[in-house]
Amino acid sequence: MARLILFFLFLFLAAVSDLKSRNIPDWMPCLIAASSLFPPGRPNIAGLVVCMPLFTAGITAGGIGGGDIKLTAACGIVLGFHRAFTGLFLALCLLAVWHSVYVAAGKIRRKKRETGKGQAYPLAPFLWIGMLVSVISAGCM
């Protein structure tokens, strides 16, 4: 239980940082990964595979920063493949809904016209919600 409390506290701090500055400092995923060392349980190296879709998207599309990939890998180390994958899937679904609402409000077109760039969203808050729902639905809290 202490491990999950630390995990979600550190993930929440990363979400706040991502919201404020669109940056996740390198030490935050390290703290999250270190929370996997607290009993009960042990680090789950197979959970690193969860970050591969983000890594692939970052390489091919250039749309995802390194902080999101490291954060997702750290979540995989703590929660394991299945719970972290479920959390990532939920986070990306929430992000898609958020984007749809943003587009429907007409805010993206104005921003794209003004800056010439598309909208960048912080992923960490959506990851926090997705991982929380994943853990609660698995009955681990």
C-alpha cells in the first residue's frame, strides 16, 4: 500500500509539473521507478514494454516528448505490463476525448492560425488518471 501511495504521489507531482511547464524533469520518472523498490513487491522489468507505443510514435511522428516515454516506462516498472498498459490505454482514450472537445470548441484552429503549430497536450495528468483507474479496477488499493 505504501508503494502505491508513493507511486501516485510522485505521478501526481509529474502531472502538475507537466501542466505548469509542459516538462517532466528526469528525476521524476526516477522517483516513480524507485517506488517499485518498496515492499511488497519488486520491480517489474517486463513493464518497460508498455512504453514502446509511445517510443515508436515519438520516433516516427515526433509528437511525443521523452518525458512521457520515461514516465510511462517508470509506471510499467511499478505496476507491471497489464496494469500499466491498461492505464496507458485509458490515458490515451481520455486524451482523445479531451482533444475532441477542444476541437469542437474551435480553439485549435485559432491557435494553429496564430502560431502555425498544432496544440500540444500534457500527457502526465491523463496518465495519472488512467493508472489510478487501472489500479482501482484491478482491486489493488
